[in-house]
Amino acid sequence: MSEIIQDYPFLYSSESVKADTKIVIIKAGIKTHQELFDYICKELNYPVSVVKNWDALADILRDLKWLKEKKILLQHSDIPLNDPIKQSFYVSILLDTLKDILEYNKVFICKILCVNFPENLKKKVIERINTYYIWREADLNNPNEFVIDRPPANPKN
């Protein structure tokens, strides 16, 4: 059975979603951020094919107005990207986007975005989110401090 974790509004299930839902299966084995951006844009039928950074991806996922379906499900079979740092950025963008959409839906009716990961990845997804927020908090508290083990607050790729 699907569940939504408080503060982590992802689904962790192998169940399928049906009627009036555009299902985008994020294939396994995506290794680079550009491959991920291109794949998501293609699968969402995004009218512009040039997405070069994380902010642009977030903007696309917040909008989705060109799609006829009201619900969009990003169905993952793994966490894309080989690099744990980039995985952290990806899942945190998904989380922030979902939170923004939930907030926006309190005032306006818009698209509903759902993100699903397999149940066996639940712990890893939460670890990636926590890692990102620890890095972000450290950057906000110590903007002049450089720590080799921590990525920059907003990587270009």
C-alpha cells in the first residue's frame, strides 16, 4: 500500500496509478544530469528541448500546463544519476517542487505532481534529502567557509 511520509511527500509503492494520470517512467540507468533533463523533457512532451540546469528542471515540474492530464506521476525504478551529490540535488528539487505545488494548490487549482520510488529505495531517498539539507544549512550558516567534502550550494550542473 502507498504511503506519504510527513515532510517527505513521495510515494513508495509498486502499485500503479490509473485514470487521468500521465505516467512518466524514469528509466533505470540514467547517469548524467543532462541525460536526465533531456529524458524528462521528452517524456513530458515539453515544448522546448533545452534544459541546462536544476532551476530550469524545477520550473518545468512546477508548471506542466501544456499537459492535458491533471495528474502527473514520475515513476522511478531507481534514483537517477551516478553521483550521490547530484542524486541529493535531484530528490531535493522533487521535494521542493512538490511542496510548492501543494502550497499553490491551496489557492489555485493546478496540476497534481506525484513522485514514486520503489519501496526498497525509501531509506536511500530520505538519506539523499537529508544530505542536501545539511549541506544547504551549512552553506547558509557559514558562507565563507570552504569544506572539501561538501558540494557548492548550487552546482552549475
